Amino acid sequence: MARPRAKTTGRRSTRSGTAAADNKAVLYFRVSSTDQEREGFSLPAQLKFLREYAAINDIQIVGEYLDVESAKKAGRTEFQNMVAFLRRHTSVRSILVEKTDRLYRNFKDYVTLDELDVVIHLAKEGEIISRESRSSEKFVHAIKVLMAKNYIDNLSEEARKGMTEKAAQGYWPTLAPLGYRNARDDSGRKVIVIDPEVAPRVKRLFEYASTGNFSMNKLAEIGRDLGLMYRRSGKPIRTSTLIYVLRNRLYGGSYDWNGKIYQGRHEPIITHELWEAVQAVIDGREGANIRVNPKDFTYTGLMKCGHCGCAIVAEVKKKKYIYYHCTGYKGKCPEPYVRQEVMDEHFEQLLRRIRLDETVFDLVRTALKESHADERREHEEARTRLLAEAAQLQERLDLIYLDKIERRISAAYHDRIVVPWRDQRARVIRNLEHLNAVDDAYIDDGVALIELATNAHEGFASTPPKHKRLALNLLLSNCTWANGGLDAKFNQPFDMLADLSAAALFGGRAESAKSAAPADLVTPTGIEPVFQP
């Protein structure tokens, strides 16, 4: 394991006059699951590493905060407790953490700490991030946060693949719907079984619906009278939930998963014929409310009027020209109609503010690889552990098969024992595949995101509306249109990239370079950037 290093000076940011505050810090460490905690997965190593780092740098630890949950979403218990502590104790302005992805994998937490004006010691990365850090350092750090989020999104995608595989085998892969309960079968596999109390009520509800004599609101009222309620809150079901129940083909023995229909191995509550009858009733009512599909306008939902705050909407004139205008919901608006081609030009000019030359692009790519090095090491350890577990399970299966062949055990005993072992080995193999898939995608996805940001303006007008919205939602927020002009805010961390481009830090006019302070004209590796006249 890498040894902690003393905090660096020079290009690393420190704040003069705050030695007393910098001498006190809170320590934060995290694992993603209770399984990792139970297996001792990295917790002792993180704690030991951070305490050694504090001792080397003469930092007094005044609080330790441990979370055993994913950092994908904001709201972690101990993270929130740490934030509350820092708000109450203004003399403590430093956080010690192993590395970026241990602290946060979402931008909400990143913004929270940024607003607190704290100094973040990323011990294993050898970085100290504070308000006085150079823009280039902040940008690289924010890119690491963005990639940590993208990395956990990839993990989630791999988990969804495992759920799809389970669905294809005929097993409902997630929380049981109303009328069923989650349970385990004799082999230990997670399945859904009929809830003996609720299932008859659900069946009765389908029977009422099949008559066609009741409106949806009336059926919801009947459901409440039958005692149908939400499992967690205990509150009566609403009409929206009723529609979901009546539309769910799972009650008839099959189910939809990711756009495909699978035949389930669970026991149905109703017959398929009853489910089809209910669908015919619902479809007959919805047939009277058919609407024309709306046209796919590029900027609808992305902008508001800068005068009154109403939505900017689009409509087609003369069957071919697209115009945007304020809805005028709050009264007559002075903003005139504007052609989509004009909107395209304004968005393209705005996106041109994001520029990244090859030198800095290589620096960012290197930073991503370095930030992923520890993750790869941990994954290699996990991969080794999983391979050993798979080999051990295979050895068990081979041995018990020999026992069966040599008649030391009965065939029935063999069949009962091997099912959970096979399922466990299949789970281990899936976890190995997940690790391989995520490792391969991490750097490529990071580079692709940066390339998307820096090249979004190229051929923007001719880009399909769907791709335009994807790029704009990634890069921009708070877009408004007023007086024939566009105003928008770049999302983090691309706001830093836009500011750096405007200041000519990453390539620009020589005049800007001459007026900038020498300390600000240093890239993350200490190499002075080249400015084009």
C-alpha cells in the first residue's frame, strides 16, 4: 500500500494566516456496501492511511465520519453529519479523505463542500484543493468528480444487465408488486410468491375492472374499500397506482422487462384471459382520447423567457419554418418570435467558448488514468478474490459429482446441494464480468465526455434534435432568451473550462497571457502553456 506523503507546497494551494484552522481537520472514509464493511474491504486501510497522513503533516483530527453506502446520490448520513459539524465549527476548515471517489460521486455533494470553503486533502492523490487553488487544478478535480459519477453509473448499468439476465430466466428481478411478496425458494434463489392476504383483493379488483361499469376513480375507491394500500406507508392506493396494477401483465403470469415480454415462473393471481379483458376495457376508454404525437422541437423545455420567466415554446409556420416564442402565460410578452436557425447560431456561439487544446487534453486524460490507478488495483484484488471463490465452488461441484457417481450420496441429495452452489458460482462470474466491463469503459467514457464538450459546436445546426438536447443538457442550464439574445450557465465542471478559455489560460491571445500572473500560467504538471498570438 502507498505510504502517505507530507502535504506539498509551491503549486499546491495553502492559505496564509489560517495555520490554526488548517491544523484541525475531520476525517472521512467510506465503503459502498455492508458486504464490503463485513469483509473488511478497505476500511482499516483507509483509516490507517489517513491517520498516518495527519501525523506526518501535524494535523489534529477532531472528528471521524464513516459511511457504509454508495456515494452516487446525495444524502449520506455521516456525510451530512460532517457537513453540519463544519458549519457549526468554523475553526475546522479541512477534510482528510483518501481520494476523490471516496468523498463524492455526485455534483450536489461537490457543490455543498465548495460552498463551505473547506480545504480538501486528497491524501492518496497527493492533492490539496481549496478556494485558492488555480483554475486548472479545480477543473481537473471536477473532471475526476464527473468521472467518479460516470463510473458508478456504469456499475449501475452492469447491475441492470444482471437483472435482465434474471428476468430472461423467468424470475421477477426486483421488488414484488402489490399482491406478491419477495421470498427465497428452497434453493435460496430470490423469487416472488403470492401474498395470501392481498392477492385475493387484487384479483377482485381485476374482476370489477373487467365489467367496464366503473371509472378509474371509482375503481380506486373500490380498491381502498378492499383494503389495498402501499406496503411501506400503509396509505390507501391512488388512482395512478391502480392504473399501474391493472396494466401490469405480471398478475397474469408474464411480465415486461426492458421492452421484452417474458413468461414468469411465479404463480399468477389471475388468468391471462381476465388480464386481456381488463386491457380491452382500458384501451377502449383511451381510444377516445387519441392525440397527435407532438413534433420533436429541439429547444422546447430547455429555455425560459428572460422577461417574464414563462416557457419558450415552438410552432411550425407555413408547414416548414420553426419559430420559438414566449407562451405569454403571465400576460403579453414583448419578445418577438424567433426562427430556429437564429437559435442554432446563438447556441453554437455559446458552445464555442469551451476550448481545450491538445496539451491540456492530454493532461486531463493523464489525470483520469492516474485517478483510476487505485481503483484498478482494488479491482484486481477483488478479481483475484472472485476467481478464487469461483474455483473453490467449481471444486466443490466436481467433488460432490464424484460422490454421486461412486454412490456415496444419493442423486436427490446431490441435486439439492448443487443448486445453490451453481447459483453462487454464476453470481461470482457475473461480478467478474461487471468488473471487466466497467474497467474497460472508464477512461474511454471520460475522454468521450471531454471530446463531446469541446466539439459540441462543430456542425451543431445539422445535428439531430435528440443529440442536440443531450449535449445541451450535459453542458448548460438556466437558459433564457430575451431581447434577441441567449443567456445560459455552464454546468460544472464545464463552467471552469469556459472561464479558462475566456482567460486564455488554456490557449488564447498573447495579450491575455502577458496580463496574467505568472503563477496562473502553469498547467497541472508545471509546464508553461503555449499561447498563440
